[in-house]
Amino acid sequence: MLVSAKEMLNKAREGKYAVGQFNINNLEWTKAILLTAQEQNSPVILGVSEGAGKYMCGYKTVVGMVNGMLEELGITVPVALHLDHGSYDGAKACIEAGFSSVMFDGSHYPIEENIEKTKELVAECEKLGLSIEAEVGSIGGEEDGVIGAGECADPDECKAIADLGVTMLAAGIGNIHGKYPENWAGLSFETLAAVKEKVGDMPLVLHGGTGIPEDMIKKAISLGVAKINVNTECQLAFQEATRKYIEEGKDQQGKGFDPRKLLAPGFEAIKETVKEKMELFGSIGKA
């Protein structure tokens, strides 16, 4: 059964570890992440961007697939199904479809409008017992065609959004989506500490977890980050394993063209990546 991310993130914040949000793109991705969470006895958040939701035939299809897997695979660890970087309409659609958590990314609106829309969605989520994530200061890089430079959030704006009753807050601290450029300046821990001071016990979210050095990840967790998003890293692992399988000509041996065989190495690579991240985040054995 899907659960809100609230309890798992509060436990993570208190225990000084983080829960990974791993974005899903299809059945292989979802199955790999759920099985790894169960094997490692770790709570997990499945992230779905609006683009991935569309690709997988809509939010109801995603909810049906995930709920079916939880039952068929006998998953007992806490699992939240979360909309990643949702628009206002996207968040409403996911609430209706049966997601257990949503993110409303109003970071590109003027702060007043971000507050107004977030407030409305908070009320709706509270009524249904769902968790909600908000964002202040845009995260850099490219996410579904939106390119940002990795701004640092204004701590006062973070407080204004946190005070609306959101479950968790994504504050830009110089992090970006996708691969980090050579000249990346690193995370701004001053911003993170200033945000933490303003928002107190609220679990903070680190987007763009791929490519951030391990010591920075650990420091961010010690400063109140309880949720870390990973997407690109799993995609790269899947791509590398699939490329190797085809380059070695395995798809032309016997029944190697069967999609179940063709996609198996990529599936295993996702599992391995998710396990490594869970180790780094400290969530293993915490379910």
C-alpha cells in the first residue's frame, strides 16, 4: 500500500539519513527500484515527472502498475509515489489518480503566486493525508525542457512557503539536474544552513543528486536534507549496460533479441545504482 512520505522523511531527519527518490520511466525501472528497496529494507520514494507520466500512458496507468507490483512482489517497506516538479494542474491530476505524494513546483512564479497555489494544494493534500513538496529558488539544469542555472533560494521566501504547512521543501542551493558541468561551484552550504535556521524541523529536499560528490551529500544530510532525488544516474547505468549487451552482439545470439533478455542487464544496473545510493544516503535497514 502506498504511503505519504511524511513519516519516512521525519524519521530520516531525526535519524540523520536521507530517503532516496528514484524516478521511474517504465516497468523495468519501477520493478528494479521496488525490489532493491525490499532487499535492502529501505523506505523509498518513486518519482514521476510529468513527461514520464505522459510517456507511461498517464497517471492512472502509473498508479495501477505500482499498486499491482506492491502486491505481486510482496513489498512491505514504505513506498511513496510522488509527482516530481509538478505543475498546479499536474498536482491536481495526480491527487485524483491516487498518488500518495505530490510536488508543486511554483518556483518560476512570483513568490505571492507560489504561496497562493501552494496553500490551496496543501489544504487538499491535508484532507487526504498525502504529503506535499514545494520549491523555492529554481534548481538548475534541464528538467523536461526547463533549463535553470542553479539559483540559491531566499531563506525568507523558504520560511513563507514552509509556514503554509508543506511536508518538505526543495530549496535551490546551487544544485542542478543532469550532469554537472566542469566549472560547477559546488553546493552552497551557507544557503542550506540559513534555510534550515528559518524552517526549523522541516525535512529538506536535494534535487539533482547525480554527480554531487559523496562528502557534499553527507554534509547536506547532516544539515537537514532528508530526501535526495536521483534520476540521471540510473539512466546512465541502464544505457551503459544496454550498450554493452548490444556491442557484444548478445542480442544476435539465440533468443537474445527477446526484450526480456535485452533489457535484463540494464535492469540489473539500475538495481546496483539504487543500492549504492541507499548505502550513501544511509537508508538501508531503516524501513
